[in-house]
Amino acid sequence: MNKVAVIRYENIAPSEHITEKMFSEQIEWLIKNNIRILTLNEFDRYMKGELSLSKAVLIVKTASFLDSYVWAYPVLKQYNVPAVLFVDSWEIEEDECAGFSSSDIPKISYAALSDMTRPKSGIYEGKKIIRRSRLSWQEIKTMSAGLISCQPGGMFIRPGFIDDKIDGFITDKSHLLESDDRLGALHFKEGSLLSRKAFLPNTAINDKLHQYVLKNDYISFFGKPNWKKELQNILPNPPYGRFETDDEYYIRVKNHFAMYKGEIQTETNKKTDSFFWPFGDYSSKSIEIAKEVGFHLFFTKQKGYAEVGKSDAIASFAPSDITDLKKLML
């Protein structure tokens, strides 16, 4: 049976479920068993029915953090195999001097490299969240100069509100939203905004709530047993906002696609025509908009083999170990 599979990796590091040694073992097994490892261009031709293949794979990595450069890239370079790195460009360091040369990696201790790529808690844009060490654009350029194709994808559109029913209030700065996230502001059900219209809270209502929290010493306010009732008592009757119009949704999503496609294409000086759907979140409308911008290969976390002609939602596998990989390809 002919099988062409997209093999998907997220984080590769000593502290992750897939270590660099496991990744190397899997690549070596593919090569020894004469399973063809495709370039993105070859995979594109296969999906268009222009290339006949038997037992081939496309390797993709969907988390564009420093582990891509420190652990995955040296393995791919060692075996001279192609891969696709889907890049969250808002997660990339703007400072070109933030990176270091791949020739520096052997000079750094294994323990130090492991610590560099281990997730850590910290403050980002005033919000306490778990952070991973970032790639710099220089590292992206180094990888894309070889057999690595860097394409847009991942969680570049932050979650936002997708429902008009209040489910609480913003009580800390741990949110990374496309919506108003001030202390005391209204909170609604969150979700990806790529395939649906955002709910836009009423700014005047949030102004009133936020000012009330500040005037009542926000540090101690949320420690009160009845703080929620206090805020509910100053709420007016609904509605508490509105949903985007069709035009607003179209403009927002198209601008996102165009901005990130253009940014990665400019930085790498390479064509960008593939996209990885964040959260598996897409719709017929978001596909239509993405195609207008110039994308035509769309990858997902849906489990399955790639099927010729079905490029709007290309399935993939995330093997947990080499035994899992063998089951997929033999």
C-alpha cells in the first residue's frame, strides 16, 4: 500500500516527550528503510497529482522555539534531510543579535543547552505565563538557507471572546487576548478567532468596571468574598457588546494572513505558500481568505495520511516513539 505521511513534531529537547536522541533515531530509521523524505515542493507536487510516491514522508515541526535550532536542526543537518518549520512570527525575537551560530552549540555544555530550552515561568507583556526560549530571525534565516522551509503557522492569532454571555471578570494579567484584558473587565468564553467572528465587549462598560476596581484598591479588591457581586451590581442591562460584522471579520483575518506571510517571506527571502491551522481551527471562509492571500497547502493535527487533491486540511501523525513510527510506515 502506498503511504505518504506528514510526520509532525512539536517540541524536541531533553526535557520533552521527544528527545533529540529519539528524533535522531527516527530520522535514521526512515533513511535505512528507504522511506523517501520529501521537500515541501515535492510534497506539493504529490498533492497536485504530479508525482507518484510510495512510502514517503514530509517532516514538519510546529513549535518555533529555540529547541528547533538547538536540537532539531543539527539532526536534520547531520542526515541532510529536508523539513518544514511552521513559524509563529510574533514569537520570534526581533533582535538579530539574540541568536548564536550553530557552530557554537558544541562549545556549550549539554546541561546548559538543556536549561536554555526548558520551559520557564515568567512575565510577558505584564502577564505571568509559561515561556519557552525564543528563536531569533538570524536563526530562522540560517535554517531556511538550507533544506528547511519556514512557513507561517501556529497560534499567531491570539484567543479572543466568541460568546456574548458573561462568564466572569478579568482578575489577573495571565490572559493573552485579542480583547480588552484590563482588571475588572468583562470576561466571556474564549476561543480561536480564525474561523469565527469575535465578540467585542462594550468599552464604556469595561471602563466603568476597571475604574471601580482601581478606586477600591485592586490588590485587595479581589480578595473580598463578595467582589463579584459588587461588580455585578454596577452592570447595566445587556447587551454587553457586539459581534464583528462580516466585513470586520474578513478584513481582520485577511490582514493577519497577509502580515505573517509577508513578514516570513521577507525575512527568509523564500516563498511562503503553506500554513498550519492553529488549534485545528478553520472554516470554509478562512480557507477562502487564506487562498486569496496566496496559501494553498493547509496542515492540521487531524490524524491520517495525506490524500492527493485534499490540500485544505492535510492530516498528520505525531509518533510518540520509533515503534509508533514503524507502525505508520510498514
